[in-house]
Amino acid sequence: MDRSNSFLTTPMAILLGSIVIAVALLMNGGVIKVGRPMNNAPAAAGSSASAQPAQAAQPQAPLPGAKVNVDIGHLPVKGTSSKVTIIEFADFQCPFCERFFKDTESQIIKDYVETGKAKFVFRQYAFLGKESTWAAEASECANDQGKFWEYHDYLYSHQGQENSGAFAKDKLEGFAQSLGLNMDQFKPCLESDKYASKVSDDMAAGQKVGVNGTPATFVNGQLVSGAQPYANFKTLIDAEIAK
């Protein structure tokens, strides 16, 4: 056996494999999907990942332009428009959700929600591990005190690496204290997992309408998958307003 060929081909195979993976990540569309292998290592930005296996009979995502009936859920709604409803399913640990929050959602709120042209809804899709679940439950506890959106924003502003302790329960309690919440009310709410069922119900609702990753945003029932740029949302929202 010629070992020189073996030593030459192995690095080449590794290089080619890396190129294929890199291209796949670039084409992922700014969305973290359900179904990646479970591990405790932080997810690299752009990875196609989740902390639990894909559900067995999960519906396919709607085709582009198709409309599905998406319920607004139980959390407070930003805005009062009856013309356009924007519903985001997201995970507080998802880096693409953070990107959407900072680069796109803020602009949508400014241009459409605050001007009365659209309303914005958040629904839990906590699938990236236990800290995602805890963060979602903590936001529900903050909602008990009328502080859901403040806590929502604080979570995205303090996001760390996935399941690294950034959203451990003591950290989540510290966030609540920083926002001036009543800790005698907040702490037992979080420690008791009071809202575990509501968080899991939201995820199940998302799965029923074809959500298979985050962020997944519906504009009047039309799915926009991933952290798409503001211009993409503007085109769709304007078209719905013009109808």
C-alpha cells in the first residue's frame, strides 16, 4: 500500500468537506432549525441546530405566498391595527432571533406598529435547550407584572452562548431585579415552572402551522423564514396594507 497517497488525500478530503459545510451554512437563510444533534457545545453562528430531535410528524413549512391561520396566542400585543398582524415564533437563545430583533423588528415597530399600520405578536418557540425554556418561562413571569416586552428586550440584549449559563435561573432573576420587578412574585413564579405548559403549548402551536426553526415570522399568515432583512418585510407588509 502506498501511504504517501493516503496522507495526501486525507487533508484534501477534510478541506473539501469544510468547503461544503461552509456553503451549506451560508445558504441556511438566517434560521436555526429543529433537528440538529444534541450537544452541550455552544452553537456556531449560522449553524443548523436544535437541542432536541425533530418531531416525528411535523408539518412542512407553508409554500412561499401561501397563507395559514396563525393564532396570536396569549402574550400582550404591540399595536392595534386590524389590517396587518405580524406573529414571530422565536427562541431567546437563537442568535438569528437576536439579529432579527436588533436589525429588523425594531424598524418594523417604528415604521408600522407605532404608526398604527400593523400589530406585532411574539410566541414562544423554546427549542434550543433548558435555558431557552427557562428564559421563555421568565418572560411569562415578567408578563404577570406587565413587563413582558421590557423583559423580552432585555433577554435579547444580554444573550450569551447557547446553554452556557447566560440564562441560568439566577441570571434570569437578576434581569428581573434590574428591571424593577417584584422579586417576591417573580422568583417563585420562575422556580415553580409556573408557565412551562404555556411555553410548550406555544411551540406545539408553531409546529402545527409548519414552524421548524427560528425566527419564523408570519405576516398576515404568510411565513417569512429566518432573519430576513427589513426590506423583505417592508415589501410584504406594504402589499398587505394596499389590499
